Amino acid sequence: MRAIVFIISILAFIGAIYFLVDDFVNTLSFHHAVYISLLIIVLCNSIVGMLMTWPMLISRKNKS
């Protein structure tokens, strides 16, 4: 189960980076600012998800 959460976090991280780089245009629209801030929140959430599951995956490999 932890491995699935880790994989989902990695996919969310890659997707957030892709859309952040792809849609980063110099516009002053409020909607664009909200969209970019939501992408940054997803990026931070996926980083926290990876950091929370990484030690558990390593400890499981060491026990085997």
C-alpha cells in the first residue's frame, strides 16, 4: 500500500512540474495566479507524500 502511495506521489510531482513549466506564462490574470498557486500546492503535497512514505519503503527492504 505504501508503494502505491509513493508511486502516486511521484506521478503527481511529475504532472505538477510539467503543467507548471508548460503553463508558466507572464500573464497578470487572477485566474492564472490561482491556477499556478494550486499547482504549487499539489507540488508541495506530492513532495510531502514522498517524504512520508520513503523511510517506510527503505525499512521494509532492510527487514527482508
